[in-house]
Amino acid sequence: MINRKLRVAMIGGGKDAFIGAVHRLAFNMDGQVELVAGALSVNPELAIESGRALFLQPDRIYTDYKQMLEQEAARNAEERIDFVSIVTPNFLHFEPAMLALEKGFHVVVEKPITFTLEQAKLLRDKVRETGKLLLLCHTYTGYPMVKQARRLIHSGALGKVRKVYVEYPQGWLSTYLEGANNPQAAWRTDPKRSGKAGAMGDIGTHAFNMAEYVTGLEVTKICADVNTVVEGRLLDDDGAALLKFNNGASGVLMATQIAAGAENNIKVRVFGEKGGLEWQQEEANTLLVKWPDRPAEIYRAGSGYVDSFAKHNARTPAGHPEGYLEAFANLYRNFAATLRAKLNGQEATPEMRDFPSVEEGVRGMAFIDHVIASGHSEQKWIDFTV
């Protein structure tokens, strides 16, 4: 039986990297995981400086992820890492993930899962071949009230789903920020590092995943309008799509990064035959459920009446706000609990196993391909195939 913290090595996420710090806050929150090694930057000096700042042992501070995975795999069982967390730009997801799986390590990876759909399918094959776990960091699925929404729909409380609206407005790229030496803007708007999509790859994939996760449905057709609004930008920064789902429902998806003044309020609304619900990140602890024949209901995170999946992912009593970091930590906690059960030959509960994985990653990359293809096509409506 494994009775210790799970050991993780991080690829990317060094000094001043936003998402790397978020990952470390998330996996430290429950005391189940410890960072023991890292190849934290492609810049050797920054990699070493970052490792020292995190108090890693000198022999486990690496300047190359391939060297790290080779040497970590060669360590004895009492020292060897259990999984790798990949927090690099999109073009550096696939190769580290494949090598980590080949070396026998489980994987956590930022979204979108790879640079291309073809890579995502190869990674899916490798996950199936090795039997290793993979966590894909669609953070917003970690919120208790998002899980409550999913469970209500799954229970049939709303009846057959008819209409889905999901939106993700941001305003941080409403100017040519990549021309002002902003590193986050620079790589996210660079086709060589981000891929064929900008806003649709960065936040559109979150909106797409939210629509499918909450409803439990799959998109079968898509009709998109994709725009590049800011002059000089190389990738899309604004777009919308009409969706058709596999139960006949229709949907509307909006993702934009040029909505000046907007922050980060991803929002989903679902309407069924019997009623509807809505959730938004700015009011993350509240789920609003509406009925045609009686007053609306307000579900609150941490309350005793919520479903077991919402309870499992709530950390404080009702009235104590939880937010983005806690939702992110829920992904790691569920992944770690499932991994611990696997290593101990035990069965993880459905609540533990409720985290995004490689299948969602493949569908996210298919979304990018289809939304860009539709946006550039005069035909517009295209079949969503994986």
C-alpha cells in the first residue's frame, strides 16, 4: 500500500509563469502531492533559478525534460516520480506527454491537449496502450455547481435538453498586446506555438468542453464564424458557432478575447423540456434552476442538499466562497485519488474518476479543426467527426 504523498515532476511553469504557479497552488492544496523534480524552462539559467526558488534538490533540477524523464525513470521506486505535469505552450505538449507515458509515468497536461488533432489521437492510443492515467486541465469542470448542473441534467430533472448557450468573453487582447512584449500574448497569438486557432483554441475549447460536460451530450454538427479583429494579429481573437447535438438539441457558443472590459466570466445555460439552469464563474457558488410553473430555485455550493459529486468537490460550508483555485485543485485531488487507488490495486469511486482526460482532449482538438474549417468555409455547416 502506498502511504505517502504522490511525487510529481513539472515541465515548464518556471519563474513568472502564470499557469505553473496555479498548478502548484492547486496540487499543494490537499497535501496529497509534492513537487520533487522539474525541467521548468527551456532557458537553462531560468530552469535552474526556478528550481532553486522552489527548493528542489540540486540533482532534480533539470534543464532538459528528456534528460529529466530518463533519469527519473532510472531512479529506485522509493524516489521515482509518479506523474508529470506539463504546463508548457501548446506546441510543447505532445512530445513530453508521449515520452512520459513511454517511461511509465502518468500525465497531467494543460489544454488544448496537443498541437494538432493527429497528435491528440496518437496520444489517446498511447494512453490506452500503457493504461496510464491522464488529466486534462479543463478547470471549470471542477466547480461544485458545474457538477451539480451536470447531475441534475443526468437525472432527467430538466427533461430532454433542447437548447444550450455557452459563452466565454475576455477583453485582455482587445489591443495588440503581443506587440508590447507581453509573453502571454506573444505565444498565444503565434501560430507556431499556439496552433491554428487563437481565441477558439485558448478559451473556445473551454466553452466547448463545458457544453458537452454539463449536458452529457456530444456535438455532431457545427457552423462557425471566426474573426481576427485586432489589426496585425495572426490568429483569431473572436468567434461564435452554432451547434447541433446528438439528441437533436441546438446550441450557441461564443468565445472572444476582444470584449474590452470583460474579465473571465465563462457562463453556461441549458434549457430542457421541463426547465432550465444557468451557471457563471462570477457567481461560481450559485446554480440557478428555472421552472415554467413554479418559482426559480437557487442551489448553493457546500449545502447539504446537493448531489454527491458536488459535495465531493466542495471544500467549505455553505456561505464560504470557493473559486478558481479550489476548482483547479479539485481536478488534481480527483486525479490523485484515482491514481492512488490504482497504485494500491483499489477501485476509485465515480466521484474520484470525474475529471477530464484524453477523450475530452481529442474532442477539443476536433473542435478547433472544425470551428476553423467552418469559419473559413462558404458551406458553413459541417459534420463534427473525430
